[in-house]
Amino acid sequence: MYVVLLLFIPSRFYLGPLGSAGAPSMLFGLGSLLLWLFTFLGATRSQAAKPQPIRITLGVFLFCVGVSYVLAMTRPISPDEVSPGDVALIALASWAGTLLLSHDGIHERGRLDTLVWRFSVCGAMVAALGIVQVLTRQMWVDELILPGLATSPPYTLGSRGGYPRPAGTAIHPIEYGVILAMLLPITLHVGFHHTHRNLVVRWLPAIAVALIIPFTSSRSAYLGALIALIVCLAGWSWQRRGRVLGVGLVGALTMAVIAPNFINSVIGLFAGASEDPSIRSRTDSFALAEQFIAQNPWFGRGLGTFLPKYRIFDNQYLLLLVTIGVIGTLTFITLGVVAAVTIFRLAAIARTDSTRDLAMAIGAAIVAGFTCLFMFDAFAFPMTMGTLFLVLGLAGTLRRMEQSTSNLTDLQ
């Protein structure tokens, strides 16, 4: 249900009275947090006491954000910063609810595989929408009306190098591309290991996602997909590596023949990066960020309180340094590091090929997601963070399941 609300309902739709805090997926995440609290508090001591590194690190990060919020609200603050600070806290609580419920609410491997399959299928449908947007040069979601939901300014189909940039149901093509980059390794896992499904059906998600990523014309998407693929390659056999790289090479050569101008446009994104205004904007932001960081270095000025009117930092880590300080930013990075290390350790000792491959796929999605945060202010894009926190939850639940059936010391 959460995946449907997150990926299928465009990010611009919300419950009118709640404003930006009223996105359906966000409300579902808050409900997930409440459900997790009731379930966790009602669990037996032996169940509740088992140490879970991802859950512990999330708790430390939430505590640091809470300290930052309290400090922000107890010192002089501009009135127009208060509401965005509250909304940012609500959004983080929603994403935490998603992580925790997916971390502790799945108790059978079959249920986890079903969720992975549904996540992959929903991602494929969003990718298919992007393909339709490219072919028709229309957004289509801008004509959508959902009863009971209001919408912010309408969607428009952007372009780069003369080619349309699809955004699916996301706010921006960058967000769309990063989500697809995180989904790519998961769809590949489904294609290789859900062998009980029809061959064509299980490979359609990976094909759809791989086809649309190039058309996002987003450096973030390209970088994320490349990193995710490299991580997956590290866990595959030489035979599978050869097949995947061969298919990729054939696809690239086909694109070069069919649309050489598009290939040149993609190459230009990197070859001409030094002259790109968006790149200059990112690099020019460092000096201003240093001034704000120096004012509140340890816990920042408060999550969500650095408004676009001051500056738009297309770098989430830089923005975190300003808003939650060095301590808060380090705990957030630690959350990603702990999740990645945990899932890769699991992959190293997994008893089955399916578990090993799923662990590597989830780890690839985590590494790709956290790396792409350098490229844009991801906390302002709810689909990106909702997807990332869901993937973190999947890492935790796979680790917890294997912990309960194997030697605990191997997973510590």
C-alpha cells in the first residue's frame, strides 16, 4: 500500500488542509510509525531486546535531529522558518515509520520476496509511464484529478538537448532518475532469481527501468545507476557479468546508431560539466554554506529552516551541515554506512544464492541512493527519501531474518 501511494500518486498531490505535510504516502508513513510503536511496545522483551544496528543508528539520528529542532525553536528564528521546520520533522518521522515497519513487520522470507516483487513491478509501471511521456511528449499526470486532494503548481515536461525529460509521477526528472537508479538492482534481482515466474514477466521491470534511465538526462541518475551496477557486478559470477555487460554494450551501440545526437547530448553532460550553470551553482554554494555552518556548527540551524529564498543547495549533505550540523550529518551518513556494511556482511555469509543476490541488490540501492544525495537536495523530494528509507528497512528485515536462523556472531 505504501509503495502504491509513494510511486503512483504524483508528489504534488496532498490533502488540502494539511498543506505540504499532507501527501498520502507521508500520512501512511506516520501511521506506520504509530503501528510500529504499538507493536514494538507490546513485543516480548526477548524480541524487543535483540540489537539491530540499522534501527539503533536511526534512533541516534532522530535524537540528533530532535536536539537540533529544540535548539532552533529556543533561539530567535524567522517566523516563516517555523512551519517548514515542523513539516521537515513530520516528513522525517514518516520516513522513519516506513523504515521501522518494514524492518520489523515482515517475519517470513516469502513475504519479503513478495514485497520485493511488488516494489519491482510498481517501479516498472512508473518507468513505463516515463517511456510514454517520452514517446508522446506529454506529462499525462498533469491531467490527473484525485478527489479530496489538492495540487501544487502543475507539472510541465522539461527538455535537455532537444529531448524530453520524463519525470513519471515525481516532482523533477532528477528525483525520477534517482528512484529508478535505486530500483535497478532490485529489478535485476527479480529477473535473475524469481524463476518461479514467467521469464518475460520477471524481466519486464528491469527492461523498463533500464530503458528509461538514459532519457532522464540526469547526471544523478547515470551516476546512481552506474554505482548500483558496479556493486551488483561485484557479487555476480563471471558468466553473469559477461551477459549483463554484453547486453549493456549492445544497447549502447543500438542507441548510438538510432539516436547519435542523443548520445552526444549525454556525453556533453559530463564533458561540458565545468561550464554547466547547475554545476557552477553547486560549487559556488560552498562559500555561503561555510558562513551558515560557522554560526551553528554542531547541531545546525534546524532541519527545514534553510529556505530557498536564502539559497538552493543542490547537495543534500551540504544542506544537512547547515541545518543539523556536523553531528547530525555524521549520524545520517553513519546510518547509510551501517546499513551498507550490515547487508554486505550478510551477503558474504549468506547460505543461498538468492539471499546473497538480494543482499547485494539492496546494498547497491543503498550505496546508489546515498551517493546521489551529493547531487541534489533530496529531502525536498518525498519520493526519493521514501524509497531510500524503504530500502533501508528491507536491509534491516533481511538481516533480522538471517540473524534468527544463523549464527548471531557472524552478523554482529
